[in-house]
Amino acid sequence: MYSGTIIHKKSGRVMGAHQRIDRVARRHLVRQLPAHALFPSIRDILHFEGLNGPDGIKRKSPGRDEPWHHINPTDPNDTGLIELLHNHRHNLVAALRAGDETRAAFEAAWLAHALVDGLTPAHHYPLGEKIEELWGKPHEERLSVREKMIIRGSTRRDTVQKNWQYWGAKGVWSTHFMFEWGVASAIVTMRFDEYAPSLDWLEENRTKGLEAVFQDALEAVAALDMYHTFWTSGWNATLARQTRRTLIPLIINLVTFAWYDAYSEAAGL
């Protein structure tokens, strides 16, 4: 999901979908926590978004410790993102128990970012396979910004064709970006208060665990087939409506649940 231009600390303050989702989820969370509960403030959480978030790493140190937030909803063996979710949740619980506010804010932000990306339809496209096809090597072996920006083909013609497939109109990355920009634009004025999860819903899902709740949401998002619709028809009123009424409320509730679940375990509830 779009988190801003990641060129300065204030990137994404207005248009960042990750930041907006975090703000709403934090607002929903506070309604369900006990008074004086210790959980990172939204200001501290957002410090680790944008330039200081997972998307910023892609620019600062390409290919090195760069999180991969893509998942194939139909492949049970595609578990890389699931493992990241488990790691961030474990670390968030530990930080909350230790009273480490900075680490807790970092883990809360990066856990939310991974969840949001994992439930974003554009992140269900097999991007890693396409990168390997066009670059001739795995995505994690592109070790500089220049290397990520320019595909070198066997001939000048091959170079132009491959770069167009990725960056050009209806290209792999341009389509990915425009879908996420469409989502960000559709929710810029929304508060989503009417979709806030109930305490009963949160507690019921605690018995399932984060992985199972995420998998259920992943299946629900995949069934919407939004990215295929966008790729073939472009952004339209139907996609905007699905985004506002179904996709983003579902994602916000998952982030709220993940934070609530981690807090509850840390507090021994």
C-alpha cells in the first residue's frame, strides 16, 4: 500500500494509506483497551512509517534486510510474509512486557505495515517471479537503486522492451503503483468509525490466533478479484466502493486486532 514518497520524514502525512489505516486502527484500539493501558501513541507508531518504515528501507539499502510483503493467496507454501507477521507480533509482545516504548512502536508499525501489504490486492500478483524473468535474477539480488530502476537486456531493443514491460503503461510496476494510488485517493477523507470492531469480535478472534484471522481475511480479499478488475478495466466507481466499504474496513480491523491481541497477551489478559 502507498506510504508516501519516502523522500523526507513527513512523506505520507496526507496521502499515505498506511498512515491513515494506522491512525484509524489506533483510534479503534483505544476504545477497547483498559484506561491507562500502555501502548505506543499514534505519533510514535507513525515515526516508523514512510521514510522510517519498510518502504524506506527499499530506498536506503536495496536488497539488504529488505522485507518482502508479497504473498500468493492460493499457495499454502508461500509463508514468508506469515513468518514476518509472527516475528513482529512476538517482538511487540516482548517490548510491551519490557516497557520498551520505542521498540514497541517500531514493532507495532512494522506489524501493521506487513498486514496491510499482505491484504492489498496488488501484493498478490507474483511480482518476484516477474522480476526474476525480466532482470534474470531474484529480487533480493538487486543491490542498488540504479539496479532496481534499470533492467539491462541482451540488446538495446531487449532493454527497451523489458523496461517498458515493467515501467511503461500497463506495466508491472506502473499498474501496481496506480492501483495503490487509487486506494489512497479513495480513502483520503474517510474516518471509518462505523466499521470499528466490537470487543466481542476481537475476543472471539483471539481464540483463532493472528495467522488464522489473517488467512481468513486473505481469502476474502482474493475473492474480490480487485486487482484483476483494475488491470483490465482501470480504476472505476465499483473499485472505489469496494475499497471504502469492504477492503479498507477489513484491513483496519485486522490491524486493530493484531495490536489488541499483542497487548492482551503482554498484559496477561
